[in-house]
Amino acid sequence: MESKMRIALIPAYEPGNLLINLLDQIWSAGLTIIVVDDGSGPSFSNIFRQAEVLAIVLTHPENYGKGRAIKTGLQYITEHFNGGHTIVTMDADGQHQVSDAIKICEAAANQPNTLILGSRQLRENVPLKSQVGNTITRFVYSISTKSYVHDTQTGLRAFSAALLPSLLDIEGERYEYEMNVLLEFARRKIPIEEITISTIYMDNNSGSHFDTVKDSYRVYKEIIKFCASSMISFLVDLSLYSLLIGLTGGLGITASLTISNVTARAISASVNYTINRKFVFKSEKSVRQSAIPYFMLASAILAGNTFVLGALIELMNMNQYGAKLLTELLFFTMSWLVQRFLIFRKKGAMQHEV
């Protein structure tokens, strides 16, 4: 195949006639087009028959989700095209201009190991749902990776064929896939670059099939589960701490504080480790591989936790329970980052780092 070939990949679920207009523009611009019908059903067969005149149309027998549709297209490209081309994913609802798709394709061709994002500025005339969604995912991404992406939800993304193996390896079947790509690429140190594009919302984005509750949970579920795990451990910790403070009060404030905090922390850490390993990160590592670094982290947090707690109570005269709450909040983010990216890190992430 020609080394400068550009392929537009469009996942489509119950699309309108805007899809045919989009395909006509893309075809006129000289791009090869692959459309994945993600189980739209017989009612939309006429639209996909028209699409077949301009594009290769792949069909799912039922709705599997945007992530799966993208990976179906990527797998087809891997099997039917030789290397050297660039791919751009586009939404089927007319939100992306073909000129912008070409612009980010050119950037991807010049930077074959970089994921190029078409970044919307999201300032004016943006639906509230999109503003809120991007603000939340931007914050989650920044906290999770210690890097910044302005438009985490853009569907306009370009990359060279060199990145296909990494993209096919990433988990996610629905809308969470695109967020997982950003998280995994940051973890694997694969560069991500944003290029400003036009912001277009057709009919206030009414064509979007994003389910605010279900799909938001899929995007944020790991962090939600981690928060739940931490909350359970915190409640165990706080309950034991409160009980022991009462039982050891006669030993003096320093001894009482140390015994209560250390004991409560040790028990709650064991609870937290078990929940995180089995249910949050679903780690493939053995207990021997993960327990030692986890409890080293727990020990470091305990030392820092005890120091900060003592400083807040003895030097700043804070209430014992208020100081405990503030201290736990301070160490929460550090604990999540270390567990997510070091202790329970997936084996595939290490193998794909560049």
C-alpha cells in the first residue's frame, strides 16, 4: 500500500443522513474510509447500503459499544493494509470537519509514535453535558497521570500504523475505551499531542449515544471502586482509632495517639490491600509480588500519617477527629497513584513502554 495512505475509521450506531454527507466529503478528500456499523439494526440498513458506495462497511450483529467498534476497524486495518499509513478516527454525527481530520493526519504522519488529538477549545456554545463531562475527565486524567490533556473526550484522533498493536491491546468496549487509551498511553510514555480544531455541535449534541450514568461509570469505575475501597478502610481505621483512643486514654496523649493510630492503620491496611488486589485493580501479581511493596507503601504512609497527625494535633491544636480526617484526605491521592501505577501495575503496561 502507498506509504502516505490515510484511512478514516468511523464507528457508527444508528446514524442519520449526516453520515452520508460526511462520507462524501471524506471520499472527495482522497481518504480511504472504513465504517463500522455497531449493531444499528434493519431500520438503518438503507444508510449503510449508501455508505458501501464510498466506504468499506463492517457490521456487528448487535451493539457492542464504541470501543469495540473502533477495535474492529483497527483489526481490519491490521489484517488488510500494509504499514506506513495513518489512521484518523471520526464520529459519525458530523461534529468533525474533514479539513481538521486531514490536519491531524499530517501531524501523525510526521510523528509516527505520537497520538494526535483534535482538541476542541470548549468555551462557547458547548452543551452543558459536554462541558461537565470534559471537566471531570480532564481532572481525573490529570490526577491519574500527572500530565494534562485539554480535550479528553475528543473522538477525532490520528495515529500511524505503528501504534496499532498498542491500541488493540487496551481494554474497554464502550466509551471508556477512549479514556483508557489516554491513561494507558500516559502510563506507557507514548507521546500525546493536541492540535486545535473547530468545535461543532449538531442540534446541541442530541445525536450522541453517551449514557451519562452508565457510560460515566465505565469511564471512572476504577477510581470509583478505589474510593469505595478507601472509604471502607477509612471507616475500619476510624472506628478502631476512636475505640483505642478511649481505651488507652490513661497512657498520656503521645502514647495513646501512637498506639491507636498504628494499630488501626495496620488492620485497615490489610483490609485495603485485599480489596484493592482482588476487586479494584484485579491484579495478576501474586501476593508475594504485591504484598511487600504494598506494605512498604503502607508503612511509609503510616509514618507520614502519624507525623502529620501529631503535628496537626500538638502544634496546631486541631481536634483529634478533624485532624484524622484531614490527614487521610492528604494521603489518599498519593496512595492511589502509587498503587495504580506501581504496585498493581498490569504486566502488559511494562512490556509496551517506549
